[in-house]
Amino acid sequence: MAVRDPISNRSIRSTRSYSAPVKVRHRRFRRLRRLLVAVVILGSMLLGAWVYVQHVYAPVLESEARTIPARVNSGLAQHSSSYTPLSLVSLDLQHAIVAIEDHRFYSHPGVDPLGSLRALWVNLQNRHVDQGGSTLEEQLAKRAIVGDDRSIHDKLRTVGLAWAIDQVFPKAKVLELYLNAAYFGRGAYGPAEAARVYFGANVGRLTLSQAAFLAAMPQAPSLYGSHPNSPTVRARWTQVLYDMAKDGYITSDELSAAQHSSPSFAFGNG
């Protein structure tokens, strides 16, 4: 509403016309205040969760992770197998396991979402399972403590333990524990027993071809061990060699030579 100024003959707007911008500013201020309160509350909740994880949950996980060496030794003893230090395991077997099972083992903190996505993409492209998505720490947690983690609770526990394992042990120890906790088929538990059962060889003197074969076993040990000369096992063995070359563990010449020297088994053709 506007009125005329009798002196200047100009329109004078009613003061009520200024109330709208004021109300808008008040609404914006209230929204900003609510947002700030929400941010403070959320920040407090996250801080509380972080403190809980660091000072309550993490120490429990780390304490449980420290029991893994004893658990692995106990499992080997039950199958009349002995623990093998990593220093006695051939470098080719160490590299082969990392290449096929956990491509980013030396760079992730026990859990690896990128590695899981990568494995899913490779498997979808090949239309069958060539690579698992679990890290070595996650696989170790399942074998030593959690078991078959089918429930959401168990999966989360596996992830938490994998992180704790990486905090407690150096990577070399994790790899050593993984190899000793692994089942390779044909009743062979641990790398030394696997080398003896399949090749009648010392685990520190495996050929590249033999090492790649043993690295293929933990994915499906009972199945692969029963049919070591099957096309499925040979494809897995070939994939191990390709991954080793791709990751720089072997040269193209070594890859070619290994492909033309299939391992001979101590028990014949299986």
C-alpha cells in the first residue's frame, strides 16, 4: 500500500512493505541455527564413537588378534603339521599368494574396498571366480577366529579383526600366519606340508611353477586337491603366473618358461 506525500507529490510506501525481507532473514537465521546445532550433535556423536572404538572396541579386537599365532599353531598340531617360519618359505610362493589373493596387501590397512571392487569386476568380466575380494587379514581372521562369516554381525567382526591384525602384526608376520593357517588340500595344512605332499619338495626350494600351483590351492583346496590336473586348476595356476608377472614379481621370460613346465606331482597324475 502506498500514499501520496502532499508536499513532494511522491509515493511513500507503507512501513509494512519492509516486513517481508525481515521475516525472510529471520527464517534463514533459524535454518542456519538448526544446521549448526545438527552439526554439533553429529560431531559429538562421531567423536564419542571414535573414542569408544579407540579406547574400548579396538583394544578388545587387538587383544583377540594377538591370540591368532597360538590358534594357528594349535590347528597345525591337530593335523600333525609343524609351523613354518616365513624365512623358510620360497619367495616365489610368498609372491604368488600375494599376487593372486591380495593384490594390494602391502598398501592397505587390513581391509581393502578397492580390492573388493577390482576382484568383483575381474570375476564379472571372466564370468567365473578368478579372484577373491577378501584381504589376507580378513581370510586369516575367518580361518583362525570367526569361521564361516555368513551373518552381517560375523562379516563386520571379520572386518574389525582384519584391521586389528594389521595393527598388531607386521605384514611379513601376517603372510606367515596366513600360509600356516591355510589348507592346501590332500590333508596338507601349512606350506611345508603342502610342498611335501604335492611335490615331495622342500618348501624353500620350490620351482616357480610349483609355487604358483600351491598358491592356487587355498581358494578351493578340497576340490582342487582332488583333481590337480583338471582344466579348472590349470586355469587358476595360469592366472597366478599372469598376476605375478603383472605385479612385477617375475619377468615375461620367466612367465613363459613356467607356463611350459607344468609341475609333476609326487603322487602321479592325481
